[in-house]
Amino acid sequence: MKFLKIAPIALALLLNGCAPTVVLSPAPDANNPACAEVIVRLPEKTDNQVRRTTNSQSTGAWGNPTSITLTCGLEPVMASALACITAGGVDWIVDESAKPNYTFISFGRTPATAVTIDSTKVSGATVLDDLGQAIAFTKQTKKCLG
């Protein structure tokens, strides 16, 4: 009978051991209180990817292997030649330079947040809808045109 009580705990420890901490670099303004508001509101799952532990303040990661990363505390983006879209109630600059990995940077928000996705594993639209709910807590100072 003791085995039945210990087995779920051992299984949980074993599963956590399979998903080590994701190593990410913090952004320059990672200690901004607005980033704390974002991080505490991040979902445990997005597009069937489970949230993982990261090593840096104001960061997030999902999937094993990692298919989504988030970094809050970047310099606000106020102008860009890149495409600007709206998803999850947030305006985003879209950087396609590393396809199939796409980086979406919140536009006109202080501080800015970057979300990088592997489009072979997840849908950018779904992820931005889910994460946008948390990022909407940063101050909006500008919107995409058109």
C-alpha cells in the first residue's frame, strides 16, 4: 500500500526531471514592475504546450522541447518597417527573419515583450491570443496603423 502512495510522487519527480530549466537571457528592463504583472498572468498551457521553468526574471517558455519563449523588459518599439498585426488585444511587430521561428514584439507598449514561436510546432495566432491576455497589462502608448 505504501507503494501506491509514493508512486504518484515519484512519477511527478521523474516527469519534472525530463524537462530541465530553460536557459534564457533577461531583458535590460526585466525588473520593471509591469513585467511582474505579465509573468504572474501567463497561462500554464498554450496551444497544447505546457509551461516550463526558466532561469531568468521576466521570461517564460512552453513545450518540451521548447517551442515558445517569452521575454519581457525590452525597449519599447515605436516605429518599424516590419509588418504590424493585432492579436490577443495586443499590437505586434512580426520578425520573420528566422523562419520557421517567428518573433513577435509587442508594439507601442512599455516595456516591450518578445514572443518567439516555432511555427512547425505551434500556431502563432493561438499563442498570441493566449499570451496577449497577460501582455495587455503593460502600458499601451501607440497602436499599429491600418
